[in-house]
Amino acid sequence: MPAWVAPRFDRAIEVAGDAWFIPLSAGTPYRPPPLDERGFPLFEARAGAAYLIERGVDPRRILLEESSYDTLGNAFFSRVMHAIPRGFERVLAITSEFHMPRVEAVFRWVYGLGGPPCTVEFEAVPDAGLDAEALRARAEKERASLAVFELLRARIDSFADLHEYMFTEHGVYSAVRKIADMPVDTRLY
């Protein structure tokens, strides 16, 4: 698990009370996943769950989301896999400061596209484990990704339209396109 992710989970433990934990993500589409000792993919959500369990969180309070490969997928799959079926009325998204503007834009939009109402609250933790140059690069990627996301948001008006986009056009989730075939400017969500 990257060093900048641990503070997110630490903060979740601090504020959770008796709430559920939803570690997100299969990983990234830009490189192969790390493998466990048996040779199976070690998804980011599973690494996050292990971190939580090592710190005393009851595994029965952890709902994995291992389907997403980007921030849009994080929001979409957390909503359809957990928030809607469990009837969550409120979720708290915790992420690093460098990532928060995009997380807030994407989650507010996805959770607001219809369906049962669910309020999303946000909390940023300080950026940790990144040197100044890496942090600058991440911040720039985030700005570019947010700009591309705004173009997508302008053309999708409903959850059904988002579903259509995710599974017919998105470079990661569509059967037709592959991430490697996408122009660079559309690979940034």
C-alpha cells in the first residue's frame, strides 16, 4: 500500500464509530497488479482491508469494492455495490489533499445522479509519503484529470447514461475499448 494511503485509513478508524468501512479499488489500469505469495492479484481494496484488520477493525465491518480502476469507478461501484443495496443515507469519503478536488467532484456527481438519496461528505488528510516533485506531478495529473472529468459530466445526465458510458465507452470497463488504445487526454479519469 502506498505511503500516502495509510493516513486515509488511519483517519477512517478515528472517525468511524460503528460505521462500515469501504476500501476501494482493484488498482490501476496502467500497470499490472502486485501479486500475493500464491501468485494471485493483490487488489488495493484488499490491502486496505488487511491494514484495517491489523489495526483492530472487525472484518465483518469491511465491505470491499474491488471492481474499480479509477476515481469514476470508485464512485460508481461503491454506489451500486454497497450504498444502494445497504440503503446508506450518508457516506464519508476520505482521501489525500492532492486527490480531494477530483474525488469530491466525481463522488458528488455520481451519488447525485438519481436513485436513492445518499449524502456524501468529504475529509482530506495531509499528503504523506510523497516528495515535493512527486506531489507536484500528482497535483498536475489531478488537475488534468478533473478537466477531462468535467467534459464527461457535461454530457451525462442520469445514472442510466453513466452506466451506458461505463460499459460501452470507458477504456477500462468497456468490452470494446482498451485503455492502451485510448488517446492520452481521455485516459485521465
